[in-house]
Amino acid sequence: MVRWLIYPWLLLGSIGTHAYTLTLVTENFAHFQYINGEGELVGHAADKVVKVLNEANVDYQLSVDNWSTSYNSAKRDPNTCIFSIAKSKHRDALFSWVFPIGGFTTSFYALKTANIRIEDLEQARQYKIAVIRDNFSHQYLKSHGFSEGQQLLLIQSFDKIFQLLATRRDIVDLVILSDAQFEHKSKSEPMSSELERVMTLNQMNTRLYFACNKKVPQSVIKRIKAAYDRLY
């Protein structure tokens, strides 16, 4: 496994001799990429990205932040790439989609004691749902008529989501998580045993990508794509 050490949130990767340096932005998103107890960025997405950039001989610096900050940086800043980002119709024209990282599934989760049963999105409208600001689930639900402040509670990360569900039942009923994220979190979070999967959103299943701001030079994009093709 490739390990990136974060000091505390920034790494300069001197892996090439070119003057151009990419800024990579990401979030803690187990098990794809996450900071372990030793302050290292690990996970199979992190492994894939660093291997491809090494092969492409591209210099980079890395910043790990909450999703909304990373996402908006990638949209705004001309030398910036992001991973792992889900591809959607809403985002398709916003980025250069360089190479795939992997697929993921997404589900509604609730406390077992809440006895919530839903079979479709229409039934979910009666509940208050916690979503990460600007992430795929947030944008998907908004596009299907869910309203911020009414059905949707916007949060910055899922670090405290188990405590939020348990202690603030008046403001949140459901949370949307990737199933891989929940499985990873359940290994270290005792409270996860109190949650259950209520409904998997099959229509939201998509692929995660390494994507770049549209202003990243095409010469750099082509070099990274060629490196990915050689490796995978």
C-alpha cells in the first residue's frame, strides 16, 4: 500500500522534473482514501492516484479537507484535480474526467430503534436526512425535489454522524452513506451496530473518478491518461 504522510494536511510530491505542479484535493472517505491513526493518507484510491501520477511523472501537492471545500476548490482553481469524485449529469461538464477509481453503492441508514421503513424516494420525503454539503447524494436529492432546511440537513463530514443520530433525533432521521464507508466505520465505531440499512439507492450507484479542473493543460491530462492506460 502506498502511504502519503500529511503534515498536517499538505504533502508535496516531487515526482517529476516539470515546472507545472498539480494541486490535488480530497476528503476523508473510507475506505477509498482516509487518514489513519499515524497521520497517513491510505486507501486503494490513494494508492491508485499516486501510482498513476508517478508513472506520468507529474509533480503534485495534496490537500485533505471536508468535501465541500475540496469540491469547490477543484471547480474554481485552474491547476487542481480531485479524487474520489462521483460522475453525474450535473457534474459532467464541470471537470475533465481523467480516469476511473472504482464503483460504490449508497444507502439510507437509520437507528434500528426508529423502525423506519421506506421503499422509494417518495416515502423518504417525510424524513429529515443528513447529507454532506455538495456531495453526490446532496446534489442528487436536490435534483429530485428535496429541499435544504426541510428534508435535507447539510453537514460537513460524517465524523460525528452516529452521535448526531443518537442524540439529536429531533433534527435528523436518516443519513446517506456509501456502503463501503459504513462497513469501514463499523469496525471502529461501536455505535454503528445500532444502525441499519433502510434502503439502497440503486439509481445512485455510480463510479468514482480522478477528475481535474477544465483549465488543467490538456498536455498534462493526456500524460496522466496515458500513464493510467499503461498501468491498468
